[in-house]
Amino acid sequence: MDVFETKIRRVIMTEKKKDIEIALQERIKELNCLYGMARLAEQHHDSMENFLMHLVDFLPLSWRYAEIACARILFQGEIFDSRKFNWTEWGQSEQIRIGGEAVGEVTIIYMEERPKADDGPFLKEERALLEGIAQRIGEIALRIMAEKELQENNRQLLLERKALKDANAALRVVLSNIEDEKKRIYENFHLNIEKVVMPVIHALTPGIEKSKQKYLDMLKTNLEEITSPFTSRIFNHYRTLTPTEVDICNMIRNGLRTKEIARLRSVSPATISRHREHIRRKLKIANEQINLTTYLQSLPAQDTTSTYNGVRS
């Protein structure tokens, strides 16, 4: 009886040892498989197609009967088969999912019959490995798609940046052309005033009554101001002045007195006096012993082109 029990124990120990060895081998295969997948994903980080083409030939090596194993990966409508692929009844499959949505399937097939194990001819560890592979394929696919999207976004940004740069360059050319055109118009305008209008006024001067000579002088001055405008200068300096006050400033600057301005504008001298007070206050010289005429005549001259455009240089 003791001899029989000893033999039984030896058989049990041998079977346990064999099971342990098989489990250890499968664990090593699993680790090698996952490591190999990581290496392939790194080598083909920019192409899901290349990754799957290499992976499908690599997977059968991780199964118990690798010599008769083959693999197929179906991903987003594309099929990837390992070398010598042959569909048989001895296979196991697992869905590939991205964000909970099935996008494909990975399948391992034995091309020949093998002894029955946990899942047909397959071990339960191989089923777990297949589930892990399917999950890992989904994760790698998600990462590759994200990288491609990022690359496309960067490409679009570069294109938009170049387009914006080109648009800015074109805009600078347009603005430069506009400024050149403004200068040309200004020069022509100035030339017309000087060569056409002013000679007519000079010709009319001898026939003007002496009492009205001052108005003719003011007309000359105002025409001259068109090419170096006092109105634009004072308006750029003091934005709070009303158009009426600017007009009165122009008359004061040209030497007209309060009564003369009132007569030209058909208002009372008191009204003009109030305008003068408002002007002094807005020019911040209300409490200063400064002659308004002198002050207005002393406003700093500006570049004729920039003032003509209404822009302070």
C-alpha cells in the first residue's frame, strides 16, 4: 500500500510540475508578445497599416502550437492575414474596440486539430492574452489617429500662417500704393491751387475794396492751409473742439476780431465771446495771460502730407 501511494504521489507531482512548466512558458510567451507589440508600435508609430501587417505575422508565435498557428486581423474594413493563413474550425476571436465601439477583430487559428484544452484546443491563458492583444490594438490605433490628427492640425496651422504672412505682405503693398496715390493726389491738388487758383486771386486783388481786402487775405490763407491745414492740426491736438469752434479758431488765427467774426457768421459778438471762452478752456489756457491769436499761430507745424491725411506723425 505504501509503495502504491508513493507512485501516486510521484505521478501527481509530475503532473503538477508539468502544469507549472506549461503555465510558466505561457507567461513568458505572453510577456514576449506584449513586449513585441510595444516594439512594433514604436517602429510603426505613424502607420496603423504597417503596424498591423507586421503584428499579424508576429502573433502566432505566442500560442502553444505556434508551428500550426496563423492569424487574421480585421480593422476598419481592412483584412490582414499572416503567412500561410487558412481558415479552419479551430479558432478563437476577440473584438477590437475604440471608445466602446467595435472597429475590428483579431483571430488566431490552428490549421490542424490539437487535443482539447480549456477553450477548444486553446488554453485559458491564451484567451486572456487574445483579449489583452485586442485591447492593446485599440489603444495603439487611438494613439496613432491622435498623432495623425495633431500632424494635420500642425500642417494646417503652417499653411494658415504662410497664407497670413502672404496676405500681410500683399496688404503692405496695397497700403504703400495707397499712400503713394495719396501723395500724388495731394501734390496735384497743391499744384492746382498754386498754379491755377492763386494766380486768379492775385489778379482779382487790385479790384477789391480796401475794406474787404482782409477777407481776400483770409481766403488766400485758407487756400494755403489746404496744403498745410491748420484745421487738421488743431483738431488733432484738441479733439474736444466742436466744428464751429475750429472754424472760429481759424478766423482768430487769421487776425479777425470778435465783431468781424460775428458779422461773418451772422451772430452777436457776445456769442463769439462765449465761443472764445470755451476755446480757451478746452485749450487749457483759460487762466493764462496768453493771447489767443498768438497761441493759435504758434501751434507746431506738422508734415504736410501726414496732416493732409488727418494723421498725426
